[in-house]
Amino acid sequence: MFKYIQTKLVFLIILTILIFMAIFIAMKSFENKRLGLIHENITYDQQSDFDKTINFKGEPLKFFAYDYTIWDDMVNFVRTKDKRWAELNLDTSLNTFRADVLLVYNPDLSLIYSAKTENLKSIPVLPSDKFKTLFENNKFPHFFEEIPEGIIEIRGATIHSTTDIERKSKAKGYFFVGRLWTKEYISEISTITNSSLEIMSQKDLNNKQESNNYSQIVFYKTLNKWDNTPLKYIKVSQNFPIFSEFQRLSFSQYALFIIFSISILLILGFFLIKWVNKPLKVISKSLTENSPEYVRELSKEKSEFGHIARLILKFFEQKQNLLNEIIEHKNTAIALRESEEKYHSLVDNAYDMIQSLSPDGKFIFVNPSWLKTMGYTWEELQKMNIMDVICPDFKTHCKNMFEQILAGKQLKEFETCLLTKNGEKIFVEGTVSLRYSGDKIIASQCIFRNITERKKNEEERKKLESQLLQSQKMEAIGLLAGGVAHDFNNILSAIVSYTTLTQMKLRNDDPLNKYLEKILSLSENASNLTKSLLTFSRKQVTKLAPVDINIIIEAFGKLLLRIIGEDIKLKVITYQEPLIVMADKSQIEQVLMNLATNARDAMPKGGEILIKTEPIEINNIFQSCGVITSSKYVKISFSDTGIGMSEITKDRIFEPFYTTKEVGKGTGLGLAIVYGIIKEHKGFIDVSSTEGKGTTFNIHLPLIDKEAVPEQKQFLNINYGTGEKLLLGEDDSEVREGLKTILEESGYHIIEATDGQDIIDKYNKYKDEISLIISDLIMPQKTGDLVYGEIKQLNPDAKFIFISGYAEEHIKNRLSLNDNLTFMNKPIKPDELITKIKEILDSNIKLSS
């Protein structure tokens, strides 16, 4: 208690110090703000005075330019170029008006006469091609230029006859006069304005350091070039000593205020300590010796310490009452146990589990059904707490619930999980009631019913719901994939078109061709990535062909080296003979890429990846599972030396959206895509892994007895067309422009259309000239299938090629591919498109896709 009051006193002193400090800071802030406002007003006045001085010093130059350009003799001089007249009338005026140079231009902006004083070594060059803009904005332009001798101030005016004072007629010429800002001239301005002047560049201005010295006024004057952009800056500095004196007086006042505050605090602290020391000793002695007699006299006072003394007396009184209540509670507990014995026979044969607990969780009673279900003896329970038989996952919840019940909250029904003696989990639901002795809780009574079987049924139902949700997720992925594929394929179409166009402009031996081939190769990989996502969501038709799995793995291994990084070693061991499977090459490459990415993330400190192929025969045990479709398979083993995975992770590794990576580093779709692709190829995949020792994915694909189909590479021929007119309908401007350029370079004449209705309008206008229609399927106004129907009514023999960035499944829902049209997926390869156009135009029968 004594230390607590001392702490309060210290807090009071600190609070007083903070109040004085706040007052001091507020005074200082107000003073600085007042000084700042005064400083701003004086600065504004000094800026106005400085501008007036500059204008005053420039009046002779301005008068020279103005007066000499409303003069018939000047107009005549521009026409005759009489040099003798200029020397007598213009050169002699330079000193009169304190000018250093004059320039006269005729209306065609050529310089016809110039003169200068000895201050200048050369005549400054003015931007004569900008005179029109210069004089449109200002009849008397005023600007500055930088020459080797320094900064020169220039005034200009248009030349007119004496009668054209308002200068409304066309200018007869242009007249400029200039004055060099010499050190003497700048010194004159400095003397007049009683300030220090400094010419600064933009760089000097950017590097300037601001000063909070109120005794000095500093501002900057901009010297603009002819185009009103800054050329230089004048730094104007003026001293005001009165501010320094004012700050010194303010500092003295602050010092006196601080000394006064410290004195008040010292006096206050002395009297506070003296006032509380004696009562605190009395209170401390009473509490230390556990005797109320020491504070009885102090409790008669009306001060704060008297109040504390009265509270201490009350504390001793309540302490004695508490001892009496404890004795009474023990007697009540004894009586309660005697009463409960009368009711034991009612619950001994009950099927439900019944228990009674003390407020601290100790077992008071459990019925035989409870003991039989849980496997404990009563002797064992007497040494235990209710929390000892609650499952670990439910302990926190039960503890909070138990505390709420004891606090008076009504809770009639609840569920929890109990742990039997042999470790079996038992799910129960129950009710709880409290027993009181007066107003005090002496026990809680619970009746439990075993609902373990019911919980299992509920878990099964939730699992089915989860599978339904998973199916809905897959549908959502399909919708997303279709939209992404359309937009992404449009972008790739434009990239492929413009890259191919560039190739057409280059010779075959041009070294740039290898870079363009790389762009086309990467574009094809990007297109394959989109197809893999569509395949995973069942939106893309897999294009299977006989391929040698060894060749795919060996060729794609070079790309994998860039994916996994230099700190991971890649080892590829392929079987010595060809292993032919029916597969989509791009999707197998996508499987390898996803597995490599997963392996790289599992080896943050480096490691090794091993890819191995070998033929195997599957025994009848696997075939009985209904998964195996052939007895001969190629086994692709993809192993890493990474961190491995737990059994729980391994069981869920192929689930969509499941990932163990942190947020932002994994989508949970990589291995799900792998699983979907292998299923599409009528194969299967399994995984084995040990934590800390790495992971191996085993992919099994059915072997076939066919030869691998070699990849065919087509080359672009730009001489296919002979001037035929093609109608190109595409709403994406980049794709449309790229295809148009390619086709025009290939000898065709292109008519463009931006939407479905535009295609119909252009066809109606040029239908007798159009040989073929190339149309996007999904467009604004009218879709491709509607365009096709209307044009076929106008001309049943009209020939079509449809293109789209959507998957083929989406296209088939809109269009039936029959003998009159062809469909091509984006991104469009120009060589394939030109070849297809050539085939259609050279054919005398209706086309088939």
C-alpha cells in the first residue's frame, strides 16, 4: 500500500512536469507561427519591391523597342536595307537606352541588320522560326538568353508604320534589343533593393538547402527563355537583424519560464512527501502485523488517508466473515454427500453416462455406465480431473464452456469428445445443471449420450458435400479457363502475326531469324499452356498422336534446366529403344514442367532431379482395380532429393487448390493439372515420398505398336495470292491488323470488318468481288454463326474460315462444322492460314474442315 501511494505521488509530479512542458511547447509553437507569418508578409513586400525595381531598370529597353517600331523610317529601312541610315539612327541609340545589341528581321524572318556594343563578342542567335508563336502570345515579348558573356535581357516588337499605333496590320518586320546583365548592372539592382543577388541554374536551385533563419529574407526570381521556360534564377537575400533580437528576447522568456516551473515542482514535491509520509507508515505497520488497531485512530480523520484506514478495517472484518463461511461450506459438503447417496440407485442402471463434478472439475460421482463406456475405475477417477478425459482438440472449448456455466450462463445442451482409457474417441452430447447451496454453486451434473455412430454418419455426409463442392470448383475453373483462353489467344495471335511479318521482311540467312524463331517457339509454349488448363477443366479436346516419349523428355530437358535453376542438377536416363505412346506432346511437356516446378520448390538449397523411362508389364492385381487398360506400359519416374511430404499431404497432393506453400507462392492447381492430363491419356500416376529424403512421381502410360509421327514444319510462302479479295472480320484491332498485313504481304486484297453486322454490310457492298470470308466466331453486334446464316441466304456458295480463341467444345455448341466452312484455333499460325486459304480458293468443291 505504501509503495502504491508513493507511485501515485511520483505519477502526480510527472503529470505536472508534462503539463508545464505542454505549455512551454504551445508557447514556442505559437511564437514560431507568429514569426513565420511576419516573415511571409515581409517576404511578399520585398518581392513586390524587387519586381518593381527590375521593371524600372528595364523601362529604357522597353521604350527603345516600342518607340522605334512605330516609325515609317523603320518600315522603309526594312524595305531598302539602308545600312547608312541604320548606323546613324540605330547604332547611336544603343548607348542612349543602355542597350548592348539590336537585331532587325524582315517579314520572311531573315536577319537584315544587327549591331552590338563592345560588351559583346558576338551577336546572339534568336529562334526566328518561333517568331510567329512568340508574337501571337505577346505583342512585346520579354525574355532572356544565355550567351558566353552571360545573361542577356531581350525586348522585342513588331515593326509598323507611324499610323498603325495599335499594330493591327501585318508586321513589316521584327525588332529586338538586348542588354547584357553585367556584374555592374546586377550590382546596381543589388544596391537599389538593398539585397544580395546570386544567379543560379536549375541544378543549383534543386540542391539549395532551406534555412529557418528568420533574420534573413530569401526568395527567387525566374528568368524565362522565349518559350516561357526557366533559363536561370535570381536568388535575392536580405538581412533583417530585428528578427534575431526578437528571438533572443523570446529565448530569455522561455528560460525564466523553465526556472519558475522547476522551482514550483520542487516545492510541490517537498510538501507532498512530507504530508503523506506519517500516515503511510501507520498503514504499512497495520498491514504488516495483520492488526487493525494501528489504524483505528487514523480512520476517524476525514482525509483520503482516513478513508483508506476505514477500508482496511472493513477488510479485516470481511476476512473474519470469510473464515466463517469456509467452515460452513465444509459442513454443507458433508451433508450434500450424505444426501446424494439416497439417489445413487436411480442412476446405477441408466444407459446414459451420468457424472457430477465439483466447481474445480474434480469427479464427485459417475454412474456404472460411465465407467463401462470409458474403461476407468472409480479409484482412478478420484485422482483425475474432467479435463484429463477430454480429447485434446476439445479441451480449450470445454474449459471455456465450464467457466461460462459456473459464471451463470444457461447452457442446456452441448457436444464434446471424451477419450477412453484405451485411447478411443467417444463423441457425446449432453445436458448440464448446477446444484447450489444458498447462492453458491457446489456441483455440476451432466448426462451424456454416446453419439459416435451418428457423428460418423455426419462425417460421411460432409465428405459427399465436399465432393459436390469440388465438382462445382472444377466447373468454375472451366468457365474461367474458357474466358482466359479467348483473351490470351488473341494476344498470342497478334504476337505470332507480327513476328511472322518481320520474318517475311528478312533474308533467310539474316541472323535475326533465330530470335524470331525463339519468339514463335515461346508463343507456341504459351498456347500449349492455355490448352493444358482447358484440358484440365475438360474444355479442350486432347489431340493424341503416336510419339516417342524418350524424344519428348530429352528435348524438353533443356528447357527444364532454365526452370529449376543452376543449383539443381538434372539427370535424364531414357530407355535405349523407342517407347511409343498415344499422347499430346504439348500436354506431356506441361506435365514435366509442373513436376519440375514442384521439385524446385521442394529443394530451396539445391539438389538433384532424376527423370527415367522404362517399359513395364502390369500384373493382374492392378488390372482387377479397373484402372489398367493395357498390360504394357511406359513408366516415367520423376524423382527429387527435396524435403519430401507427410502421409496427410501425400493423400491430398492431387486435389485442386490444395497447396502447402505459403500465400502468393502456389495456386494448388499444378499437380491437379498433371493428374488430369495423365487421366486423359488413359494412364495413371502414383507418388512415394519420405519426409527429408525426397519424392518420386511414377507416371504410367499405355504403350502402342505404332511408329512415332515425325513433327512437320511448314514454311511460309508469300506468293500464294493473286489479288483475290478477302473479307476479314475481327473485333480485336491488334489481331485484325496483324492478319491483314500478313495476308496483304501474301498477295491478297483485304476488306476489314470490326463486328458481325459490319461483316454483313461489307459483304452486301462487295459480294461480287469477295472470294472468301475469314471471321471471328465471337464478336459484338452479331456472332459468327448468325453472320454465317445470313450470308448463306444471300449466297449459298459463300466460303468461310472461322477463327476463335475459345476452345473447340465451345465452338461446336455454336456451329456445326460442315462441308462449307473451316475452323482454326487462335493463335493463328500465318503459314497454316495462308495454306488453308490457298486450298479453299483452289478447290472447285465445297470445303470440309
